Amino acid sequence: MLARLGMALMLLAAGAAEAQDASTLKKGMIGQWELSTTERSKTCVVTLKPDPAPTPQGMKLELEAGCAAALPFTKDIVAWTVKGLDIVRLETAAGDPVIDFTEVESGIFEGLRANEGVYILQNLVAARSLAKSMDQMIGDWSMVRGNGRPICGLTLTNNEASMADNFEAYLKPRCEQPVAAFAPTMWRLERGALLLMAPSGETWRFEADDNAQWRRSPDSADPLIMLRQ
């Protein structure tokens, strides 16, 4: 009898914790969010509200004008809700899911649509801060070794590349190895890192350090560093 009572109390406690977590997530989601492709080439502002929507369990939301043109699947979205402990769902009038998001970093959620790819839902203020960061990346860069010796010049542009969510990059003449062999043609920012990509599929990752420069990751005894010109 005591064992059964203990088990029942444990289940009640777990249910209460789950309800509390879901309630906390709901409260934290109320406000303005940016729904976008992974590198923000297509964006849509979504305002999540606490008011009940005319759907089975959803709450009201507003999509800014132009959302359906930028992201066609949003035309079916009329409400939002939280499922389980950590899923934020954007749904149809019938309560069917259009896309489910899970949190991957504080204030950043990822969702996958079959045959389309990954979409990002993030706090609007943070998203606009990222946009400023991307603007700051556009222009001429120099690749140098750890001793400061230049080995290549590079231009990052805001021209959309042939591969979705990437932008065109150009090497300047007379680059040394291994950069010349790598020959990147695209770039993007991804979770605070700079990715350079070659037509072969090879990708180099650079991370910002405390000296306002970008170092290739993983680091090495003879690092490759990108400096803004």
C-alpha cells in the first residue's frame, strides 16, 4: 500500500513539474519573434499572444504583412501552442501542426519542414542584432597566419549564392596554399560562427576571439586568422 502511495505521489509530482515547465515556456514565448530561413535570407515577424484562439487548444498570433510571400507555408498558420515540455507549435485552424520548434539555445528555436529544410524562430531583438552582425561582415578581409603574414585576400558579399541561405564570397588573386586549393565561393553566419564553403562541399569554420578577429576552428599551433580590411 505504501509503495503504491509513494508511486502515486511521484507521478503527481512529475505531472505538476511538467505542467509548470509548459506554463513557463508559454509565458516566455509571448512577444515578438522572427521566423526565418537558417541565415535570414527570408524572414517574417510573428507576434505570439496569450489570448485563446478559435482553435482546439491554440493561442492567438499575428503575422506581419508579407510573411506568406517570404515563407509560403505561413499562410496556413493561425495559432500557436506548447506541446509537452519543450515544443512550440505553429498550427492551422484545425489544430494541425504546420511546424514544430524546439529550443537549441537560449531564445533560439529550430524547426524542420520535410523537403524544405530547417527554419529558425528567435527573439526579434536578438535577430535584428544578428542582422547588424551580418552587415558588419560584408566587405574585404585578409587571411593571415599567427605571425601576421598575409596569405590571401577575401571579399564577403551580401549577394545570395546558388545554395539557399548562403552568400557569395570571392578570393583575391595570388592566394597561397592551402586557401588557394580550398577556393571558397560562399559564406554564412551560423550560431555566431563564420562558415566558408567551397563547391566541393568542404567547409572551414571561423570563430571570433577576444581581439575582434576570426580564427579558424579547431585552433592550431599555426593558426589561420581573418582580419577586417
